[in-house]
Amino acid sequence: MISFIVPAYNEERLLGATLAALHAAGATVREPYELVVVDDASTDATGLIAQRHGARLVTVAHRQIAATRNSGAREANGELFIFVDADTIVNEAVVRSAVEAMRDGAAGGGAAVEFDGAVPLYARLLLPVLVRVFRAADLATGCFLFCTRSAFVATGGFDEAFYGAEELVMSRALKRHGKFVVLRQAVTTSGRKLRTHSVREMLVVMCRVALRGPSAIKQRQGMDLWYAERREDPQKRA
């Protein structure tokens, strides 16, 4: 069975489309699957939307992404884990390739990424470069990561010391355990942070991480890009 594990915090606007896409991909791949939505202290209709789309709802109050992902994995029934962010759309091709990679012996992997809608010029220019860098380094982006249950257990899951970049830490752990595959197929994730945060705000975050190293992402302070209240996206998903 495939377990699609979706961490979510106040995602009522985007979660429905994400779950509908997962249902469509799961039905087309023709593998048994389940949707597990981990509602991390949402104050909106996230939980209700998850249930309306046939997902199993896991309610937590971590406000820490690694712990939230791990809570979903503990409740999952499948032998194949696919972690998908609540603002990310997958398709049949990427799910099929992820399943085939794990069936062929991969411990885990990720995929290429595209942004929905309009994003700033710097993001459009940087994205192809980052996709190549992540593929060359065998690293998954946070919005889509897959692994087998056995590999997840062997690595201890996502490192809960980190409030961000937990997918990079997990990628390295999975690589030490076995084969890691970055798929050619792409998922489409929301570009809302790029649309609602200025270049200056992005640079401040990057400089903080560059100067302080891992300690900068081992605390919630300074991680407003991920943990502050959602800003209104000028572009609504259709």
C-alpha cells in the first residue's frame, strides 16, 4: 500500500486540490493507497476538508514540521511512504515513477519542482539551477519526498531537532541507508511565499542560515517564512 502523508497547517484553501490530485494519481497507478492528513493545530477548516476528501485525519499540536511528518508516518499503514506538502499538486507520472523506484530497491527519493502561476523573475531564473543542483547532490525538496517504511524506520525518520531543511537531513540519512533517486518528473508546488515575501525578506533568511549554519534552523525563532501566519496570496489557485 502507498501512504500519502500530508502535513497541514491552516491549508483550507489549497488542501482540497492537493488531495483530489492524490486520489486521481492513486487511482490511475492502481495501487492500494491511503491519504493521511496530519493537521498541526490548524484554526481553519483544514481538518474538515481532509475528511471530506476521504483522508484519515491525524490531529497534533507540534508546530514543527519534522515532528508533524513523523506523526503521519507513525499512523500510516502502507509500506511505501510519499510525503506531499498540502500546497503541492502531484500527477500520475511522478507517483508511478516513485513507486517503481522503491519497487526497484531505492530507499527513497524526490522529484523536480515547478511553481504554480507567476513568481518573481529571480525565482524563475534560479529554479532550473536549483533543480539541477538538488539532482546532482541527490537531495529531495520538502514538498515531495518518498521512502520505504523500512528505510524510514532504519533512519529514525525526520530529525526533530530541525525546524526547517528537515528534508535535506532526511535525504542524506536515506542515502546512507541505500539508493536515493531524484525523479525527472516534476510536482507543482505553490509559489505563494515568493509572491508574498519580498526579496529582502528572502535574503535575510538565507544570510542568517549562511552565517549561523544548522543552529539557525534548529529553533523556531527567525523561521517566520515557514511558521508565521499565512499572508494573503494575490493569486488564488483555480
